[in-house]
Amino acid sequence: MISSWITGTDSSGNTHTARIVTRGNDERYVECDSCDYQRRVSWSARDTAESHLWNAHDASGFHRRLAAGPFVVAGIALLVMFFFLAKSHMI
Ligand SMILES: [Zn+2]
């Protein structure tokens, strides 16, 4: 499951993206889209991703993008819950 993306831009204007992926036994990996870089990380996955983009691809101006899926589902569930709560109070 992809938990987030780190995106940076190099001096030529190319965008490089590194993914932070969680697999099975809570193992986290940093994978680069621009090359074959793949590394298992135990902590500071974001730092690892940024330093790879910085060192290997001369990229800077990093942006972090979270995988929105779980948050959207949680938000909708919360809205539905509030709707039913409000409804039951009106009766
Ligand atoms: Zn790379």
C-alpha cells in the first residue's frame, strides 16, 4: 500500500517522484519512479526519499502527497454517522 509520494523538481524542470510503500509486516520501503532505487526503511522514510531525490536526481523543492483513499472513506463514514445522529435527535 502506498502511503505517500515525495515529489521534487531538478534544475532542468524534470519531476522525480519517490513512493513510500508499506508492505505486509509493517515494512516500509522507499521506491523511486525515476530509477531502480529501492530501499527498506525503518524510520524517517521521508528523509530517505528526499535525500535520494536530492543526491541521485539533483531535485529540490519537495512536496509530499498523501494517499487520499483512507481519509476520504473515513470522512464519508463520519458524515453518514453525523447524519444519522442528527436524524435520531430530531424524532
Ligand atoms: Zn531515483
